[in-house]
Amino acid sequence: MTQFLCRIQFKPDELLSSFLIRLANANYYDSFNTFSNTIHEYSSVLGIRDNLLNPSRSETYLALSDLCSISEQELFEHSIHKYASLFRSFQEEDENIQFSDGCSKKVLSREAIRRNCRPILKAAYCPKCLKEDLYYRMEWQILATTVCLHHGLLLVDECQKCGKKLTIFDIVQGQCGKCYFDLSTSDSIDVASDRFSLVSQRILSGWMGIGEPVPLIPGISPDTLYRVFSGIRYCLQTKADWKYLHAFPEYTESLPSKKELARWVVPNKYLHRLNVSAIKPLIDFPNGMYSFWDAYREPNPSVSIALGLGNLYWGWIEKRWLSQDFEFIQNAFDDYLVSRVNILNKGIAKSRRLQKKPELKTKFEYISYSLAAKELNSTAPKVMRLVKAKMVEGNICTDRKKTKVVSQKDILEYSDKLAKSVTLDRTCEILRISPTLAKSFIRHNLLEAIGGRTYDNSPQWAITLKSIRELLDNLREVVIRVSSDELKEHSPLVTISRQLAGWGFEVGDILSDVINGKLQGYVDYRYPVTITSIHLLNTTPRDIKQKIISEGNWISEHDFANEMSVKPTTLHKWAKAGLIQPIKRVSVTNYYTKSCADDFKRKYINSKQVSDLLQVGVLTVQKWARIGRLKPVSGGEINGCHEYLFLKSDVQKMIRENRLTAPQMANRLGISRSKVLEQIRSGKLHPISGPGIDDSKHFLFLISD
């Protein structure tokens, strides 16, 4: 077969199938089928079987090149295969064809074409572009193109008059194949008012090399972004009533059937809403993607993220977006997972994601008790003890089960400390001390314990090696090395502590004072510094005792007894009776604060002081105490003390100015003594002492009564 008599050239951005339709018309073929048969007859001679409108074999391009006098590469550049790198399917090997000049080109598989291109018999176009020139533009064939950026119009995909779905043949002819309506006069929806529609189309067109590219995510290639976009769009197919979908233009028609959706034979208005909605997550990435995932999960926010995202998660995030190209998506999902869940449980810990990225586990704020126990190589009760001891932070989830969780940061820090800790026995071996001394050091924060009955009620002590090293280093810095002769005037630390044990001074107290510079420690210069090698001056116990007494403003039992002119045993009895409370008891000696002693002296008085106050003799005071006229708080039969003790406030009521005898009462009232006695018997007068009241023979009255 020779070349076509009438040869034409490609128009700007014309699709190959449009060119072939125009070529058939230019050579006056009755129909395109006749033209196609002619081409197939020529191709069959060469042993070629291919789709003429969308050829994918190099022999077809060679045959067309021979018949049209156009190079194979130019023909290929006007075919849909031009976008092979952008539209390549997931998990498919690249298909290549080689032209006669040795140049190799990638071609799209049927699946890739079905997912990304409009069918030949379901085309769309811009009426204003068609009015300018009758041919089919390449970008119209792509599902990602729903808007004409030149005129700001939504593409039309059906005849305005009869409603027939338009084919490429109809559009190239410029009229409906059924009712012959002039397609260039069709009305179309103006999207100029919807800025987001135009921006989304510019982004998609930029990925296809049409117009200026719009920067979206730095460092990510257009073909990778397009594959993310197409995955999102696929998941949005059946969500026509979803509030997240772009609202423009309003779509009131019935939803496409499942068969139509599977073949991507959907109305352009519906497709436009899908395209714009699928672009949204990639704008302001990753925040836009987080909002999209949140909205996608919204119908079931209480279920897991995997179940909430459904096919978007299992079919795309965990399947088609796993390659290195989609690392930005995987990283964004990692951050999303941590921010939305923030609790690491067994299910998440066993997932493929965390098995592949173990470092991701540390980003969760909380973990379950079981995982915390596994991290510590322990049990859940151990974790509960740590929470109770406030060594780690615990919390309760707001879910229905009220799951108890624990701070992962605290657990990891505790685990790190635990790995760098030793038992109590090992601590004693290192420091060459007894367990009693080691526990004293723990109580005084000289050693850091992260486990033990005192801390988390665990049977095994755990003491950090760091605190052991710091203790020895601190001691080496503060002690003075002297000769063995000089140490004769010193006593070992343990001996000093025994002498001060009754004063509440433990070895830990003394060692803390040594480290803080309050006491000076000494060691033999010939030997290394250890706890047991430290000595202190022999006068240290006496100095510490005097310091305690001075700083506490104490007075000894002996000195207080001398001030009160009583024996120390009497003070013991007063203390036993609760009249005075010692501040400290060391061995058999009580110590009192001076303020307490002064209060006691102001509150209580002895027989001599009562005698002076009442202006009676001591024997009278003692007699009054025995017969009950005065009521002592100590002495006599009360506690066996030789010396009576009285409340000063009680005694002051009976001073001479405040009391009256019976004769004095008679004179005061101007009545006889017998009349006074009569009024006592009738209850008109109330003596505080006298016959029938106590053992006193004479009545005594208080003026105040």
C-alpha cells in the first residue's frame, strides 16, 4: 500500500486518535471503520495486531509512519503513552517498545489506561476550544482533566440536546452523532468563581507537563504525587454524599453504578468533585493529609485507625504506597498514628509498621501495662507498684474499658536506669559496707534506689551504678589524707555513728555532712578511699551533741531539775503524767526545749511558791493539799512525788484578796456567824472549802462567788 494521497499534520496538543479520524475524513473514507480496515490490511501483511486508536506496538507506529509520512516519535508523542511515566500502574513492570531508529519508549498497560484515561466512546471536551478548532485535545482524554484552564469551563461529556454520551468521533466531527447538535454551541459550567477548582486543575495539568508546574511538596516527583492522588481518588469513588467532597458543582444526578465506577465511566461533574477532593490532602501537606484521614475515619472514630480508613489503609498505605518513593506518606502516617492514638498497645506493637520501624515505638506517649512489663522484663504487678510509688506516671484511657496505661518515657528512662543498676548485695561488695549502711545511704539520698520495698514494694533492691560512683568520687574530693600516726586522734566513721545513734544520727547523716563540708573526714594516705576507711576527730560526737542542743535551744533533764529544785526522777514522773513533754530521749536522759520548760514554770508552782502567793505557811499549803482545799496536779498520793505541784491559775483564785473566812463573810454581810451557817445549809452561800466539802474544819469563801 502506498502513502495516503492527502496528508495532514498534527495540530497543537492533538490526540493521535483525533489525527487519524481527521486523516480518514481528509482522504474521503466512507467511515472510520473503512479507514481502519485499510490500515489493518496493511498491518496484517506485516503480522501486526494492535489497537489503531491507541497503538502500543512499535510495528504499528512504523506502519503509520510509512502511510502518513510522519516520524514514529512524533506519532508516539501524540498518543496517550506520552504519559506512561506518570500513569504507570502499581506493581507492574514497565513495558517498552523500540522504534526503527533504536529509540526506546515506555507504553501504558491496559489497566493503567483504564484507570487514568477516558474511553474512546465516553469523551469530554470544551465547547469554546472546539469552536476555535475542530479536533480532540490530548488533555481531554485524561481523567485528571475536568476543567479547561484556557476558558475556565467544566468539560462537557454529553449532548446538550439529546443527552447522548459523546465519543471522540462526535467531538472531532463537531456534532452529536445522534441528533447532529452543534457541540461547539453547548453550554458549560463556569468554574472561575471556584478558585479551588482552578488551582487543583493547574496542579494536575502541571504534573502532565501542561502549563507551569505548581510547587506542592518539595523533593517529590510529579509521577509519585499523581499516584498518591489517583489512590485517594479511587477510595473516594463511592463517597458521593460525604461532606468532605468538594461541593462544586452541585451534583444532583443519580450515582454511577458499581460497573461504571469500576470502568471510570462517570459523569464529568462527579469526576471533577473527586479530582478536587483528592488534591486537597496534598495541599498544605502533611496537615491537609491529617485532616483528610480524620474526615475519612469520622463515621467510626472509636474503631482503630486501620479499620476506620479501611481500603485506604490496607490497599494503599500498607500495600501500594510502601516503596521508597512514598516514604513521605509513610512518615506522615507514622506521625498521624502517634498523634491520634498516643497509646502503644500489643496490636500496634505487632503491626508491620512498628516491626519495620522499632524506633517508632518510642514516639507514643503511653503504653499498656503488659508492654511496659515486657520492656522491663518483668510483670504487670511490678508496673503497678512503680505507678503507685509515683516512680512512673500512670493514666487511664477514656475508652469504654478504662484501660490503664503508663508513660512510655518514664518506663524507658526507668528501664535504662534498671539496666545500669545493681542489687543491694552487689552494692555492699563495691562499697565494702553492710546492708544496714547501704540502706542508710539510700534514705539520705547518697545512693539512688530505683527498686526495693521502701520504694516500689518489690523484693529486689536496684541501686544505680552512677550514684555509687558519684558517692565515691565525692568522698575522694573532700577527705584529707593523713599519716597513720595522725589518725590515732581520730575515730572511724562507724564508731562515731554508734556514739550518736541515740541522737538520731545515722551513718548517712554523718557522711552527708562530710560530703557537704560540715564535717571533715580523714583517711590513711596509704590506702584507697572507702566508706570504712574514713575517720573523724574524737571530739566530733561531743561537738555534734552540743550543736544539736544549741540549735534546738534544748535543756537537759539535769539542768531543768536543778532549776525546779527537784530530782530528775521527779521530772520523769511529771513527764509520765503528761505535765511536760520531752523533745528527745537519749539513753535514759530526757531533753526539753527551753520554751517548753519556761511554759512549765509559768503554768505550775510548787508548795513554797504557793506559800508565798497565799501568804500562808508551807505546812498550811501541804495541809490544804492533803485535806483538798488545794488540788495539786502532782505529789503525795497522785504519783508519789515528795514535792507538791499546783496549777498557778487555780492557786491565784485563793490569794488573800480573793478569799474570806466565815467570820469575815459574816462581817461583810452584816449578819451573825450562825446566820452564815444557816445560809450555807440553805444553799444561799457556797463555800469552796469547809466541813462537808473537804476535810477542812473551817469554811472558806471566794469573793467572786
